[in-house]
Amino acid sequence: MRLFKPENHIMLDIKLFNNSNYWFYAFTIWLASFFVLPNTQWVINLTYVILLLPTLLTLQLSQIKQFSTDFFARTLFLLMLILVFAAYRSGDPISEFKFSLIVLLFYFTVLKLPTFSNESIRRYAWFYLVLILGYTLINALFQLHQGLWFPGQRLANLFAFVDNPIHVSNLLVVCLAIISQTSIQLRKFKSLLLAHCLILFACLFILQSRGMLPAWFFIVILSLFVIYKRNAKPITLVYTTAIPILIFGIFLSTDIGQQFIARADGYRIEIWQGYIRETIKCGVWLGCGLDTKIHYITHDGINIPHAHSIYIANFSRTGILGTVVLITLIFGSIWYGLKKNLWAAWMLAASAIVLMFTSSALIRSPNERWILIHLPLAYLIKLRIESGLQNKH
């Protein structure tokens, strides 16, 4: 270990943390911890110890300069400033500023990851998919043994950090997004079909989550488009998409599928309308601040303390100004990545869709939204920075 020169670096030169293998295995452990560690604070502590603290100790001034030149990085800065201002109007600006720095440090951590080939990231996505499916199956068997769950019911209250079936299904569908992009690139169509079947079975019959369906439809349509553009055989188009759609159709004809239909939109449209009306009362341009105190009461008396959409929630906190910046950041990054057919853009697109139906703050301590939004967004920024450096040379 040695000190860096001040004009080039900020803190320490530690050989272990300069090795890309360290960051690969650290991220693998971190991602697995969401399905192994049962306590929220344990996951947060692990994040600090193996990811954020090593990044802070080895952060380079040149990395900060490179990061700050990227358009989407600057948009992220702007969003964080708007959220701090919103907290100043209503909330805790010091806490929001602290969380912004923590999340920003995570972006610098992602910059240290190696640049994955299509084959390596496909294997990685399959590893994570099998991990989540195994986690789901273990929970189902354990609860079945305890008499807490039976086939046909919705599996809930899972034992690790990610205990909500909605969050589990969201993470499964983003794995499918990565597997879809890389499998099409590598012409691994049987692998793609298997991933669709496994995820549909887990999400529809066991987790019974509807929020992943719009993202799944998007992946199917995008896959069809890319396969067609690559001049694949017609039979490939049929068995990679028609079979999963057939499975979904069969599911709708079952009793569980009928329950899905009966649950309709789960009050979401009514909730969104209510949150928008309450936000307009505060001020449509700047919103109500972070501490909105909005608790919408549905027509049949149910108290709803969350907007059930990350975009409606952001609108209620930051108004039109913050919402425009958030949409520019996320959907601008997706547009850039999809034009270049990058796996991180497929992952971010799927995440952006599933979060239309669930809400919470993006700038907070480590949680599943770090995987859904910050990880692919940070990786896209990393690829943009690397591309810019290559063009200079």
C-alpha cells in the first residue's frame, strides 16, 4: 500500500482493490446477500465494507473528472440537488445529502467492474436467476412444511432481505432482460426459451406478481424486433416467443389466472389520480417536498401511504421539475443503450417498467432499487466514459 500523488489521486493505492477480480467477486457476494442475509442492516453493512469503503479509499481524482463530464452523470447530480432542495422544503436535507453521497459512491464502485463480454454476462445473469429461483423454491418448501403456504396461493414473507414477492419477481424479470439480449446476440435461443418458461412459472404460479408482466411483454416485443432484424429463421421467432405467450394464455385460464384478472389494477389508477390531485395542491412545479404526508384513502376506505409508482412518487415530492429530470436520466439512458443494443439498457428498461407499479425513494440506503436502477445506469455511464476515452485515442 502506498499514498497516491495528490494531483492524480485522492487517497490510497491498495493492490487488492486495484484488481478487477476483487470487484467482480465483491459484487457477486453483494448481489447474493439480498437472498441470504435475513437482516436489512447486515446487507447495508456488507455494502459498506466490501464495496463503498474500498471505493472511497482508492477513489481517483481523474475518475471524478471523467464521471462529471458525462451527460447522464450530470443529470444524476441535478436530480440529487433537486431532491436535497425538496427535503429542505419538507423533510431532512442533511439526511438526503448523505444518501446522495452514498449512492454516488456506488456509481464510482460500478466503474471498477470489468467490461463483460456477452457470454460472461449471460452466464452471470443465469447464475443470479438460478439463485433467485432457488431462494423462491426453498421458501415455498419451508412454508409448505410449516403449513403456511400451499400450491395455488401467493408466496409471501420470504426469509431474507428481499422478502416481498413483488421485488423477487422484479429481479427475476431483469435477469430475463439480460439473458434475452445476450442470448439473441449469441444465438442461444433454447436458453432464452428456458429462461422465459422458468420465470413465468415462478412469477405467475408461485409469487403471483402482476407488476412484472408489462416488463415481460416489453422484453418479448423487443426480442422479436431484434431477432427479426438479425434475419433469424421464422421458426426461431415462433418458438422463442409463441411458446411463452401460450404459457401465459394457459395461465389466464386457470383459477390463479382468474384471480389475477379479478384483482384488476389493485387500485393503482385511483391511487395515482389521488396523489396527482394532492400534489397539485402543494404546487405542480416543485411538488410537496420529501415529507409529503400524503395518505390517499380509496373509495372503499383503504388508507394508501405510498404512490405505488416511482414516477408518481417522484412527482409528488419534486413536481414537474424533478420528474422531467428523472425521466431524462432513466429513459434517456435507455434510449442511448438500446440504440447500441447493450445488455445494461435492456436491464434498465425492464427495471424502469416494473417500477411504474411500485414506489419508494431511489436515493436511499442499499436496497433492491440499487440493483434495478443504479447498477445498470452506472454501468451504462461506465461504457459511455470508456467509449469517450477510446474515441480520444
